Amino acid sequence: MRAVVQRVSQASVTVNGEIVGRIDHGLMVLLGVATDDTQADANLIADKIAGLRIFPDDDGKMNRSVIDINGGVLLVSQFTLLGDCRTGRRPSFITAARPETARTLYEAVAAELRGRNLVVETGRFQEHMDVALVNDGPVTLLLDTRKQF
């Protein structure tokens, strides 16, 4: 499972002109599910997202999590994170999970985050979405349950 996590002062996702998810201060998370991902990956990535200490403390050091600051999470499914661009000019998505599996694990990540008392907003799975955000910092991190960066 791969995720791009951005610390934001605000973020929203719109589908067909309707805002379907919106947060103020918190995390914007783009999530890609791979063919070999399992519930264990969903648990691991949710735990990592919830516990990332990337918000400033009173001394300005990144020392607080989204839970610590009572922030929200905007979780958006994005299979293109699994695009392999190493060869050619067109990405290969062979490692991206089929929609049925991806939806189940995407929803599992949302449930895991909600289980940590986080406010979680989402996009709409398999829909064309317009995502808007104000990256705070900027702070952007890559997470991958299958390998270390």
C-alpha cells in the first residue's frame, strides 16, 4: 500500500461540482492499493498516518500527530500511485489492485483511522475527483508498507 501524506491547512475533494469531503487543519492522504496488499497493510498504514509526528509543538519542532492536534484526515483513493514509469512513456498499472479489492482495503484504512477517533472525510471511489489543498509547510511524505524509502 502506498500513500502520499500532506500536512494541510485545508483540503477538499469535489465530484461533479459537489464537495464530498472537506477538512481544515490536518492531513491530505492519497492512497494506492496494490495487488498483494492485505488487511495487515491497511492496519499498518493507518497506524503510521495517525501517529506521524509532523505537526509543530510549542517549540516549532515536528513533534505532534494529527491526533494530538485534533486534526482531520481527507482520504482519497488514487490507483495512479502504483504506476510504474521506469520504462517507456506510459505508466504500467499492473501492480494496482482490482477495484473490488482496492475499495475494501481503502474503506478498511478509513475505518482504522476513524477507530482512532479521527474525523475522516473521503473522496468517492472510482470517480473523477477535483482535489484542492493548501499544503502547510510544505510537508509531504511518502509511505509504503512494502518497502522502505
